[in-house]
Amino acid sequence: AMEDVCARFVSQKISKTRWRPLPAAALQPPDLFATGSWDNEDNRISIWSVGDLGNVGLHGEYQGEPQLLCDIRHNGDVMDMQFLDQERIVVASSTGTVTVFRHHQKNQTLSANQRWEKAHYHVDQDTSCGGAACTGVICNNPEIVTVGEDGRINLFRADQKDAVRTIDNADSSTLHAVTFLRTTEILTVNSIGQLKIWDFRQQRNEPSQIFSLTGDRVPLHCVDRHPNQQHIVATGGQNGMLSIWDIRQGTMPVALLNAHEAEMWEVHFHPSNPDHLFTCSEDGSLWHWDTSTDVSEKPSFLHQGGRSTTYFSHNTINQSVVSAWLSNDPTKDRMEITNLIPNQTLSVNSLDILGPCLVYGTDAEAIYVNRQLFA
């Protein structure tokens, strides 16, 4: 399956990769993605096209590496990045600033469209070195929510100069990531293993619910919400474990799954096919969790081709994963897990999936695109 993957070496460590969203009625696969870098002298936001579609190899496999369309300098490490719409990208910086960049498609340039200086800060906004990293951003156009190392939550609106709402001491620890549960509700994860739900309709600056990993206070780095079932949430953390939560039930995860050997940096449900989940890690692996089929019917030749595939049956996986995360179909009793990167190198910092396409970025200064994920 590796021959479906195109690599491009980019001489900068890639911290984030994101597909440009497709227009609502679009049938074609995604064609553009953005990357952000970190830990380089000069960090950049770059826009790439996936490469030459017409260039097909002997066996129908896709060839041609991603092409750089335009890029722009970014002050500080890119901590997170989300498309607001087809043209605008919201970028979170380690300096605490949040910037909206616009991609001008006619002349292929990027420009800073809007900036909230030191949206996150440690002491006060006026001290020169007081910036605190903005660690996470999530968009629901025109709304933008940011979280940071300073435990602050901001709600911005594109084209408005001031924050619509700020919750100053939302958390006494670092907030690492945020997602929308519904238009007025967000969920944050922090560095002591807690999930908190915040309802912007309420004036008080307290979470409406708190969930936590039992006892061990493992920092959580990433979160994603199931696209169709808004009560199901996946998180990943410092110890590489994948946790599945049902926020209607209890305050603890419904399932804890052994996953990576080091920090899990991102977790994403497939947006249109959420039986598939993807995770990436500091350990250099990127896992595809497939719960869409009853694995017992699958032939065993899946082990070929450099992929390592693991099957879990009921006795290893909490029954509740199967019923909560997936469907309530009792015949589905297996999960197939495939490491999409057989020769692990440095940290895989970010991944994004849209339709049949996967893009991911690494500390080995490379970006990878797989356009036939389900082939």
C-alpha cells in the first residue's frame, strides 16, 4: 500500500497539516492542503496542491509529489491550524498570537488578513515577553475558539477586532486542545487528564461538566468529536492511549485502548466515514482504526505489503467501544488496526483526512499524501 503514498521533503519540521475543505456540492477529491512548521529559524505557512493528477504509473498508481503554491513567514511555532472557509486559515502561534491568513487563489499568494496579538498571555498583555502559547484552535465560521498554555479560552468572530467572550481562568493547567460539541458548546482537554464542557450561552465562567481519566492525571493532547454522534468523543494523550468517551454517561471514558508507545499528537474520526479513526504519535507511527467490518470474514493476506495489522477481539476491547463508538450491532466484534507507516522514523505531528485522502507531516521534514486510503 505504500506505493500510493507520495512524499515531499520540505526542509522544515511540519507541525500541522490540513486539507482545504471542499465546497458543499463537490464530488472531486480534495486538491489543496496547508502546512505549518515549528522549531525552525523561519517558520512558514504553506499551501500545496497534491500534484499532477494526469501522471499515472503503469499499474494505475498515482504519481507526482505535492507542489508548493505559495507560502508566508509565521512568527513563532505553528501550534494549531484550521481552515475557516475555502480561503482563510486560522493559525495558533507559540507566541500567543492568533492570525487569520487569506489564500488568494488568482495570484497564489498568502497574506495576513487579521491578527489577535497575544490572545494568550501569562502575566498581562502589555509585558514584552508575556505571550503564552496558543495551543489549540477550532472554527465554526464565523466563530473561532482558541485555548492556550495560560488556561484561557477566547471566542472570536472573524472580522471583529475584539474577542466576543474570554474566560480568563478557565483552567489552572494548560489547555491543549478544543473542539465544538454543538454551535454553543465546546469541549477542552488539559494537561491533568480532564475534559471540560463549556456552554457559551451561560454567563458564568465555569464548565458545565468535567470528566477525567481516573487517578493518573495523564496530560491529554488531542480531542475529536464523532461527526454524527455528538456525544462520542475520542482523546489521546501523553501515554499514547486512545480514550473513547460518551459524554452522556458517567465521568470516565467508556474505553481505554492501548495505542502508541509515546505521546499521541492528533486523533481524527473520518469526517464522512466515522467507523474509521486515525491517530498519530511521537513514536513515528500513524494508526488506522477500522471498525467498519467484521474482521473474521477478512482474508489473512492483509499482513503482506509492509503493513502491520492487528486484530482485537471482544476480550481485549471493552465491549462498550463497540456499542458506544460504533453502532449497536452485536455482530461487529472486532477492530482492525493498521500502522500506515511501516518504517517509523521521527514524530508524526499531524494528520488530516478528507474523502479518500490522508495527509500527514513529520519531524523528518517531510509531508506525505495518500490519495487511495480505502483502495
